[in-house]
Amino acid sequence: MMRKLLIAGISIVVAAGTVICFMWQNKPVVSYQYLCGVPANQINDFYWSSPEKLVFDRNLRWNKKELKIYFTDIYDQRTISKILNLARKWTDVTGIVFTTTSDPEESDIRIAFRQGGGYQSLVGSQAKLAKETEGNKTTMFLSNLDQRGDEEFDRVVLHELGHAIGLYHELQSSNSPIQWDSLKVYAYFKRVYNWNTDMVNRQVMAPVRIGESTTFDPLSIMIYAIPDTLMKNHPTIEWPSDLSVMDRTKIRLLYP
Ligand SMILES: [Zn+2]
């Protein structure tokens, strides 16, 4: 069981690319399924075929105040309402209003529940770039999240929406105090996700250099679980359940 997590850096890193998340709880590591992160062979080629697209900077912020969501394969109004209600937490601190559309052509964010892919999202306005070059492909995967409990649902939705408005993982903050035990990290992600070292570097250990990092925030919603045995200095925290005070404050750096 992995009830405590090790932390990661902070979140207001404006950076780049697709992020794959690790947010699964209360299951032995070996039986992880999606983990807000998926084995390499399940990752949509779209996200990894052009790594040069995955480098961004402050320009990843959205220059608009309404983001229209198109749900590609779910029509349950209760689930959609839950997402929109959670999105209001980000609206309160960014001014960005999330609405829905039934027309993918006019959508900004496209969310799939039934396509596999675990939990992942493009970062910020990368979704706009993707639409221009790739068409109306899915920009956020919430694989069967509607079949999970409320606690996980809320945490994952807030986390993925954080990515969708431009936040990167705390883990890769340049201010992260984590001292990785890299050989153990490579072995862990190889075993659990079948990731190679390059993927581990990009998704876990490499600090985001292009963006901006604020003070380390162990309570950020943008943190995810890593066994503390993978770190030499063993910082441990609980799962986040809501936007932290610092999340609310720092996001204004992106959306003043
Ligand atoms: Zn994530």
C-alpha cells in the first residue's frame, strides 16, 4: 500500500509537453493499472512522436478566458457536471471559465474516458497547437475515471485541469529538494510502466529548465506519488485532495 507519497517539486512550472501522471492509490505497486501513467506501449503515439513539440515556455498559457471542453465519448451529465464544478476552483483563481461544446471543431480541450491512455493531458495551450497540426485529437485522457471513487475523481480532475491550463508536475520543479536514487528510479519505472531511461528522465527526474518554478509546495495538487525508497532524502507527504494555498496564489503568475 502506498498511502504516503513522496513529493515532488512545485507546480507553477510553465513548461512543456505532455505530462503523464501517477495518481493511483491504495493498490500494491505491482498491480497498478493506469496510475495516471501508463506503460510505454499504451501511450498514444500522438504524444510522443514529435518530442520537439513538447518544449514550451510561458507562452503555454491560454490567451483567452473561456475554454470549451468537448467530451469525446461520455454523455453522462452527472459526470460532466462534476468536472465543471471542479473546474470552477481553477476559474476562481485564473478567471478562465470552462464550458462544454458538442462541436469538436470549436473545442479547446477534448477529454476521453474510454480510450485508454491512463490519466494524462497536454500542457496548456499545447492543445491549441495540437489542434492546428493534428486535428481534433484527444488532449486529455481520464480513462474510466468515472468508475473510480470521488476522492480519486476529484484529485485527478483538478490535477489534469492544472496541466490543461499550463502547469507541470511539481516533481520536476527546479526547486525540488528531492535527491533521486536514479538506479532505483529507473528500475522502478521499468518494472511498473516498462519505461526506458529516457522516458523516466523526461517524465520524472529531469527538472523543467524552460519554465518557471516557485517555492517547493508539498501540498500542491500537481504532486504525484513516488515510493520514498526511490529518493535518498525521503520527503514524504499525503496525497493532495484540493488546490493548495500556493497553487491558488502562484497560478496568478500565469494568469494575472
Ligand atoms: Zn500529472
